[in-house]
Amino acid sequence: MREAKYTSCRGRSSDLEISCDRGEIKRAIGLLVNGKAAGQDGILAEAIKADMDTLTDMLYSLLGKIWLEEVVPADSGRLDT
């Protein structure tokens, strides 16, 4: 996996300071309930948990980028179109 440009969720946005770490993201993924129907994205909890380390790194980079740039990416590739 290539090194992400954004390596921290710590931001300077407004007067807020947010800090998240990979452990917090892993814990949130671990709370997903297996055996439930997929959500709007069509991804089952089991699939998300299958490679938790890679997904954690990807989410950490994405959340850091969103925080620093103060822009949420547009919804792309929705399954219900």
C-alpha cells in the first residue's frame, strides 16, 4: 500500500481540535454486527471486517484529508441509482 499523503486526523479546523487514531477506527469497525443485511453501499459487515488493517489505514487517511481540507467528497458510485 502506498503511503498516504494525510497521516493524521488532527486538524486545525475552526476552533475545534479533533484527534482520532487507528485503534479508535478499528474498534468502530469491530462493533459492526455480522449477519445483518448490507446497507445502502451493499457491503456486508463481514466483508468490511475481512481486512480490517487495510480498511483502517484507508479510513484514517480519508478522515484526515476530510478534516484538513474541510471538504467531504461527493457521493460517487451509489448502488441505488
